[in-house]
Amino acid sequence: MHHWMYSCKEVTQMVSESLDHKLPLLQRIGIRVHLLMCKFCSRYRKQLLILREAMRLQEKYIEDTTLPTEARERIKRSFIYSLNKSQ
Amino acid sequence: MPDPETWVDHYGDYLYRFALSRLRDRVAAEDLVQETFLAALHARENFKGHSSFTTWLAGILKHKIIDHFRKESRVQPVEDVEPFTPTFDDLFDEKGKWKIGPSKWTASPMELYEQKEFWKILALCLSKLSGRLARIFTLRELEELSTKEICKVFDISATNSWVMLYRARMLLRRCLQINWFNVKTYEGE
């Protein structure tokens, strides 16, 4: 690994940062070059993207979660009370 | 707008899931759902029907969640000293090369998402994050707040937010790998 190239540790940080803001062009090129040569860092990048997608999809996949009955009744009672008061 | 008497029955589950997937705390999720219905009741004249009623309710809940995170982070400031700050030095050698690189995740994303167990493990991994990392990560990835907005909520610098998001992603990636993929990949490889 040449000294002017990024290390894996640096690339993992920059790949994460690239998900949060646009990196300068030279950094982007440096990352590209590294990813072409480094199997582990390109896996890491793919896995961060899966993590991001999974976070956004999780609601769809936890559809069997429901408001517990006891909480539902409690919320309903306080809500109906406020509703009647406001009318 | 649907009759308020039916709101809790019709939208309670949806809002609860929305809150729970962000707060990961049943009691707090129930409280914010209750507050959301009351706030919606008082603000119902503001609902113009430009968005669906569900979206409107979720918008109210979203603000409540961000407020909740803001308050929590004041009690436990974002900049406070954590007993354990992950540096990931154990993952890299002195030149910054992976010691043990990420192993291949054998399932495609779609195959992954079909498995109930995967979502359980993701939830488990999220619950292992410290409160501050979990709050920041949730606002970034679920609410899709920009880091600028996140910095405002938690009163931190941009650099600080990137470092914390990096930590959260590193920890989650590793946790998923250990608890889900390693079990599978080691058998196959």
C-alpha cells in the first residue's frame, strides 16, 4: 500500500461520511481507486447501503406489532374524555 | 377527516409501530402516541386534506419524537464522556488495513428482508447502541434528517455528527455480521 493512498480504516470513515454529505472530488476519486482494489472495503460499503435500506424498510416488516390492548384502552379513554370536553 | 371517535382504533397500531421503530421503548412509544392523538384533536382544523390523514398524524408524531430525543439528549448530553468509546482499533492493523475483513453476506437484500429473524436481530443490534448513538442514527436513517438538522437538534458540530454516525454504522454492521451472517456464512464457506 503506497503512502499516498488511503488506508482501509480511513476509507471506512469516508464511506460512512459519504452517506451524510458530499465529499470533495479528490477524496471521492481516492475512495473509488481503493474500492476497486480492496474486496473488504467494497463489501463494507455494500453492507452499509443494505443497513441504510433496511432501516428505512423495517416499518413495513414489523406489521404484526400492535398497540397493546391495555395501552389502547387507556389512550382511548383519555382521548374520548378530551374529545367530549372540546365539543 | 375520519370521525375522531374512530381514530385510536384505526390509526393506533400504525402510529405505535412508527413510534416504536424509532424509540425502541414501549412506554415512551405509548406516551407519544397518546400525545399525538390529543395534539391532532386540538389541531384538527389545520388538516386540509392535502396529504392523507395518516401522513398528517405521522407528521405530528415525528415532531414529538424529535422533541423527545432533544430532551433526552439534554439529560444525557451528546458530548458527555462515555464509559466506552469504540475506536475500532481492534479491527485494523497499525497501517489501517483490515485485520479480519467483513465477510460476505450471502443473502441478497430481498432474501434478507423476507426473514423475520433478520428484523429481530437488527432490532437487537440497535438496542445495543448507546442512547446517543441510537438517537442520532435514528434521526439520520429513519427520519432522513440532514446532518445540519441533526446538529441543530443535538447542538453538536457537523464533524461530531459524522463521527457518531460512523460509530453507529460500524457497530451495527459488526453486530449484524456476528449475530446473523456468521452463523450462515461459516457453514457455507
